[in-house]
Amino acid sequence: EEAMLLAEEAARAHGGWTTARHYAVPTTDLPVHDHPKLLSWFRRALRSRLGPLLAAQFGEEEVGIAGCRVRIFDAFFVKYCAFGGQRYLPVHTDQSTHSFTIALNGTEDYGGGGTYFCDLGAAIRPERGHVLSFDGDLLHGGDPITWGTRYIVV
């Protein structure tokens, strides 16, 4: 919840959420590196939870002990809104070796949604605080939400 509040505060202070940063697959987002409070939150999450999780999944030889060799080039908060905003994200691959999605709010706050994986033929809807991590070249997209608002960090 802290991260969602920080993101909305940053959006209000800087003229709203951006929509034109990614030309191939645009998102309604806030870049982490542009907002000191979001960056501080993200760095804490990376050190305490995300780095160790990535090391457990991909192996310390690949990402280092507790993920110490993980380098983030474009972390951003994304907002999906069923009415009057971005509802989904088309299927795509990422320009990264590894990708992750951190769910910032619970599935009781929106309908539908989740990360759709083509190989599974289904969307995964993690609960608040849970992380999906996967190879960046895996074909995936944001499944449409039908009501409410979904917040994630990718």
C-alpha cells in the first residue's frame, strides 16, 4: 500500500502518469529513477526481497549472491484502470534477460487482469506483495482488467 500511495503522490506532483515512454508497447507508468521516494522504496525491495528471490530462481552463478549482480535498467510503476485508462498490455517480449512483476494491490481491488503468458494460455494474478519473475524473452502481456485499478512494478 505504501508503494501505491507514493506512486499516486509522485504522479500528482509531476503532472500525472506518463504514457509515451515505451514506443513499442506503451504503458501508463512512472519511471522509478525519476522519483526519489519511489527509488528509495524500490531499492529497499530489491535488497531485502527481490534480489534473493531472483537468486533462488535463476541461480547465484547467474545473478550473484542474493541477486547482487542484478542490474535494473528500466523499473517503473504501472497503473491499469478499467475506466478511462489503460486496461491491458499487448503480448510482447521484454528487452531484458530477466523480468519481474510486483503486485502492489490485491486481486479484490480489480477484476480480470494479471500477467498473461502465451505458453500457459492463461493469466497469473498474484496477490499484493507477490512477485512473478521470468525470462525476458518469454511472450507475455497484461490481461485486460474489467473493473477497478491494478498497480504493479515491472
